[in-house]
Amino acid sequence: MHQTGPMDPSRPLHPDSLLLHADDALHDGTSLTPSIPWSATFTAADAGAFARMASEPMHPAYYTRYGNPLHRRVARIVADLEGAATGLVAASGMGAIATVAMGLLAQGDRVVAQRNHYMGTTKLLSELLARFGVHAEFVEQTDVEAFARALERPAALVMLESPTNPDCSLTDLEAVARLAHDAGAKVVVDNTFATPLNQRPLALGADLVVHSATKYLGGHHDLTAGVVVGDEATIERLWATQIVLGATLSPMDAWLLLRGLRTLAVRVRRINDSALAVARALSAHPAMESVSYPGLETHPQHALARRQMSGFGGVMGLRLRADYAATAGFVAGLRLAQHAVSLGGVDSLVVHAAAMWAGSLDDAGMALSGIEPNLVRLSVGLEHPDDLVADLTRGLDAIARPAG
Ligand SMILES: *Cc1c(COP(=O)(O)O)cnc(C)c1O
């Protein structure tokens, strides 16, 4: 772990402190906050320096598509939080996930993945990579035995994501990682929903962790970014893939991400607390059929959640006692939670799942993913939980007692 100042190096820093100090050694000068290296290319001091810049993998200041000084600082913080040796940033979460897939897979390889993934990941595996001869098998992620059956045949990669979108079902990361390694597969976990504050997949046996930093890590709905962390050799290999795919994080978004990361610990803890309070309050409402949130005792995998997560995040699936139209009306009528896709930021966001996925899933696909007409995804932000509960309750009251 990176050491800051004269502290005892055997005593690791808490995540709160790592968020502020993991990148200390990479400071560029005397200013406390970094200036933005607004440059696509970097000058060399002499011929020898140029030769080193041109040939050293992951050089931080050669050409921005190859790396930018702020990229390194962001990657250092996320790697330390996840307990990884190193990391790589990308232009988006999908940029990071595509880099992992294209970097590690070859024609004829088999991937075992979940029935329920972020939509882009599903499409990458089932459509794009299928065109290049990679075969993906999708299994029910709540069923460890289903992974065991799929891994009776060799696989190159096991792609996992927990909790899932939008319904917050969990994957037993430790059990599946063990099965995957027995089958010779590398394990990649998309840890976007949990954040490294609530779940550390590498400690549970995963090989690589990816994030859409667009969500909690950035946390302010103002940037698009991705991160992948893991061991040195694999990350260097992924860097070599990334520079030809070109999903380069802009220096501005890297700066915003660095700034967002500074407050990740306080945001996530507050969101964990608020979301649990909101989930509890809404569960009791007569217009609510069910609230799917890993922190509730009623969640079918609550015991697993307690085992592998230290907090339960801000996203929950709400099933209303309502049809499609009444559900759409509920979402549109909220005043605090904004009607927008994405999650994990300072603003609470809400989406009508069936409307969001209608363009990309047919009815069977929606049924498989648990997307019913009455399902609403709520991402709790930093508003006071009492105000959120009041707003949501007003909407539920209207369903319980329709006007006229
Ligand atoms: C948003 C998201 C992604 C994709 O990230 P982008 O930054 O939008 O490319 C991947 N996985 C999960 C779980 C997400 O929520």
C-alpha cells in the first residue's frame, strides 16, 4: 500500500484517508489540487527521455491516449480502495468492460456470465463478441449450482455483477470465484452498484474489478468514466488493448473524477443509511407490493448480503400495487427524485424499468430480468431521507386512493 509521510507503514490507512492520500506520491507540484494537463501530447527533455516515454508501458505523460498524469492518480486511488496492485481508467464503464473483454478473450473462448447484467455488458457478450467467435453462456446469478454446471466445461472468463440492475439480486462472489478458478477461468466483477466502500471483490477471490465511475465514484452526474483494477501483468495487457481501442478518459473528466472521489466515503455512508431508512419506510406502505433492497431482512439473499457487503448501497427495486400507467404516473409525479437514468450520485434518480428497457428487451427478456410493468428503480441520493420518504409516500398515497 502507498505510504504517505512519516506514518507507520505497517498500519494501513482507512478508505476515507486513502481517498485523500493514495495519490500523494503522484502530486505534480505544489498546488494542493492538481491542474488539468490539457494536452494531447507531452514534450521530452532529451532524446533519451523521448525513447523512454515512447517505449515504457503505461507512461503517464507521453500521449494522452497512452496515459495522462491524472489517469494515474485516479487509478491509484481506486486500486488502493479495492486492494489491487494497479489500475487503468477508461472513457466510460463500458469502455473499461470492453477493454477487459477484448484484452482477455480470443476466438473460440467461452465466457460464463449472469442472466442479469448491465445492458451494455449483455450486448457486448451476446452480440458483439459473438461475431468474433466468443461464446457466452448466461446463468441465473442467484444459483451457485447453475455456475457449477456451466463451469463443468472450460471457460476463459467468468463475468459477475452484484447487486444487479435493476432488481438488486446478488451473486455469491466467493463461491463462484472458487468454482471459476477450479475451471481455470479469470473472474471479473462489476462492482459499480456496491462501490469499494461496501464490497471488495478481490478479497472474495476475484481477479479484476471494473467500475462505471460515472456512478458513485464520480458521484455528481457530471462525468462519464470507467476504471479497471487488478494485478500488474493483467492491467499492462489491458492497457495495450486500450490504446488500440481508444476509449481514453478526457483530462477534464479525470479531474472531475479525482474531485468526486475525495468525498466517496461520506457520500456512500450517508446513502447507505438513507436508502435503508427509505426502504424500511416504503415497505410498510399499502400501495407497495415489495421493496427489493439487500439491506432489508425480507430480501431473499439478505444473509449473503451481510456476508459479502459491509453496506447495501443506494439502489432499490420498488414493485407497486399498480399497472403500467399508474406506475408511470407515480414516477412522473415525484418532486425530489429526478426522472432520469443513471444512479449513484448526489441527486436521487428514479426510472420506470419497463419503459427504460422496452427498446432493448422483448417481453421474454424482461420477464427473465424480472422487469415487470410495476417495477421502479430508485437510486437514493443525498437529500434528507425524511424528505424523500415524504415525496415517495405522497406518490404511493395517490395509488392507494385514486382520485375520483
Ligand atoms: C452504468 C453502468 C455501466 C456502464 O457504465 P458507463 O459509464 O455508462 O459506460 C456498467 N455497469 C454497471 C453496473 C452500470 O451501472
